[in-house]
Amino acid sequence: LAASAPRRIKPLDQSVVNKIAAGEIIVAPVNALKELIENSVDAGATTVDIVSKDGGLKLLQITDNGHGINKDDLPILCERFTTSKLKSFDDLSSIGTYGFRGEALASISHIAHLTVTTKTKDSDVAWRALFEDGKLVAPKPGQAAEPKPVAGRGGTQITVEDLFYNMPNRRKAFRSPSEEYQKILDIVGRYAVHCKGVGFSCKKHGDADMSLSVNATANTVDRIRNIHGSNLANELVEFKVADSHLGFTAHGLVSNANYSVKKTTLLLFINHRAVDCYPLKKGIEQSYATFLPKGGRPFVYISLEIEPHRVDVNIHPTKREVNFLHEDDIVDKICEAIRSKLAAVDTSRVFMTQT
Ligand code: ADP
Ligand code: MG
């Protein structure tokens, strides 16, 4: 067959590019929520309240009492790569905050209706701004595309409505709002365990009762008790491990040999970001194999801090996975620390039953 002439290469429309990029970062409502929680925590909030409707597809609202956003910054808030957290590429290697690419709000504005209401402590009023496709838009036809003064408390409220309204295929792929809500509760629960000093609540729109509610003053065990129950909270052991050569410290709370469930729960934070690490999960399950009945699985919460220059947080659009140096060695050290804790608890139990 004779090759036909190649088709000409043309740049995609900017609005198409923005939508594609946004859809890679925000795959489901839970991805948007994770970014919004991280923003609230970055803003120094001590309360973070979440409301969701239809699994976050109809409405996702998050209200915090953080430092707010300056009115003068609102016009560029949802432009891509605008951030208060990162100035140079080198900053990526020492990043202390959750966000860092200035992409989250921009992305959301390309695939949902976004409303931001915010008040700094220097401002007498709160400012409300609506965004579409990265830009400020008028609240009503005929009005100016600018922030409007409203009554409000210090902090920020972000309202995301009709997520994926302009991506019908993505929208159709969500069959079950309750499944999406479970993912929302899962991520809120993770941050609620990890973020000491921050209170969290989460509920469905229209419900009187909270699905989850944790006080700002609660300690970590009480946070776990609140979210995962006393059966677990009464069977937790604390562990700590550090290695200056490998450049990490880790601590956490793990279930002891009295506790056994069908599926592992691993709440893993690397440099205060909720992430997945498959090798660590496997290592932990192997470590518990000798302590739990056959098929039994543990609950494990780990806060792992690695020197920032050894971590590449930028390998994945949703930032769910990270790469770090000496992964195998660090996984081994953590598993060893957990095993020796389990063994110690086990022998003390044997000792107690003997006397
Ligand atoms: P990034 O977090 O990567 O900077 P985002 O798009 O998530 O990018 O947010 C852009 C900027 O908006 C942030 O750098 C921050 O200055 C501001 N911001 C976003 N959410 C909040 C919030 N809840 N409270 C205060 N400031 C916020
Ligand atoms: Mg952010």
C-alpha cells in the first residue's frame, strides 16, 4: 500500500488543552477534595468542614478558618501556575507545603463551576468571586466580572458545583454517588487522623448528622477511635524509627496481634501528603503474617518524613504517588521497627498469661 500524505500537525485549541490537563489532575471528586483540604491546611486552618452532594459531583464545599486570600489576588487565583508557595524550580526540592504547582484551582475552574468566598483578618468584609475557565466571571448577566463584598467569617469557602459538567463521558462513568462519597470519607478520614491541631467534619448535603467529625484538640489515638472505632483504638502500638544515613524519620500507630481484619488499612503520609506505596504495603503485610491468623490484616498509620531533596513529588498528576531514594532500605527499616514492636507486645502478653 502506498503511504498517503501525512495529516498536518496543528495546535489544539487552548480551551481543549486546559480541559484535558484538568481531567488528568482531577479524575474524580475525591482528587479535587484532596487538593482543597491540602490548601486549607496550608492556610493554617484549625477547622475544615466539608459538605458533599451526589458524591461530590453535584456539590463539593469546603469551609476553613485559615488565613484567607487577599482580594487583590483573586483575579489571578485560577490562572494556571499561580501560587503563593513556589518561586523557583529549585523550591520543588525543599517544598514544605502540600500544594506547589498552582494547578488545583485552575483545573477545577475548567471542569466545574467554582465559587470562592474569602476573608483575611485585615479585611472588613469577605469577598466572593466566581470562576470559569481560569477567569473571574460575573455573578449574574449584566454584572461586572469582579469580586463582590459579602458578609463572612475569616477564612475561605470553596464551592465546586457540577464537576465534569463539560465532560459528559467522564460524568457518565460515575455510576454510584455513594461509591464516590466513600472515597471522599476515606480521604477526609486520612487527613483527620494525620493533621494534629486541625478539626474536620464531613457530611452529605441536607443531612443533619455528620458522617465524620473530629475535634481540633483530639490526639491521634482519639482521632483513630473516632473514625475507626474503639476495637481498633484499644489495640494500637506506637513505633518510631529514624536513619540519618537514609535521611528519614518515621513514626506511627499500628494495630497489635489482637486486631485482625480482612483488608489492610494503610494510612501513609510522606512529608505530610497522603500517598500510596505498594512496596511498603506488601512489606507490612508480610511482617504481620507471623503475628495474625491466616488471612488477617492490620491497620497501620505511618507519618514518614524524608529529606525533601530525596523525594520527587512531581511524578504523578494527582500526586498520589511519589518517588524517593533508597525506597527498599527505608521500607525494610520501617517493617523491622514494626515487627520488633509486635514481638515485644507478644512476649509481654505471653508473660502476663503465665503469671
Ligand atoms: P497551590 O496550592 O499549588 O499553590 P492552588 O491552585 O491549589 O495551587 O492554589 C493557588 C493559591 O491559592 C495558593 O497558593 C494559595 O495562595 C491560595 N489558596 C488556595 N486555597 C486557599 C485556602 N483555602 N486558603 C488560603 N489560600 C488559598
Ligand atoms: Mg493547592
